[in-house]
Amino acid sequence: MGSVAAAEAVLVVLGVLGAPPAAGAEASGVFQEMVKSECHFINGTDRVRFVKRFIHNREQYVHFDSDVGVFVGDTTFGEKVARYWNRDPEWMEYRRAAVDRRCRHNYELCTPFLEECRAEAGAECDP
């Protein structure tokens, strides 16, 4: 599932679950929706952790952590989203496989560049 499809899925869930605007707040028509994926490598690829964070208006409301293996709600609304996503076994298997599909795969692709960059004396690498 690409990042655009993931963003669309988030918007659909927001609509389905009926995310209301804050009490007394007027809807401005402008909001920020962000999905951030992180790969944490410990000792090369011996131990890899994948974290995917879902953020709305600078507040993380739900995240997936491969060490936990399920979505975890960080807000009341995020708990609803997490329950919704966690009940789909295919979606969860796809998420759990991201450690290999995204992290380990990209590590293997990037390692030659990173090693070459480190070998240059005093060079600052900007991957």
C-alpha cells in the first residue's frame, strides 16, 4: 500500500468514525495529515524495528510499532482507529511484513552509499 493509499485510508477512517471538530471550534478548512515511517537498525539488520506514525494537526493519534505488532492508539480517537485497523488480519500481516519489505530491503540498497560516504575523510553525509 503506497503512501497516497495510506493517506486516503486514514481520511476514510476519519470520515467513517465521524471525527468532529473540537468543541466550539469553527472548521477552518485547513488541516495537516501526516504519515511518518521510521526504520530503526540495531547492529545492522540483526534487530530491526519499524514504526509508522499517523499525525493529525501535529498530534500523533495512532502508531504501528513492529515490536508490539499491532496499532496502538495515542488518543481517544486513535484508540478507535487502532481497533478498526487491528481487526483486519490481512492488513495487519501487510503491516508486520514492512520490516522486511521496507526496512531490510532499503538497508541493503542504501548500505553501499552510506559506506562510501563514511569512507570519505571528514565528509558530512546527507542521505
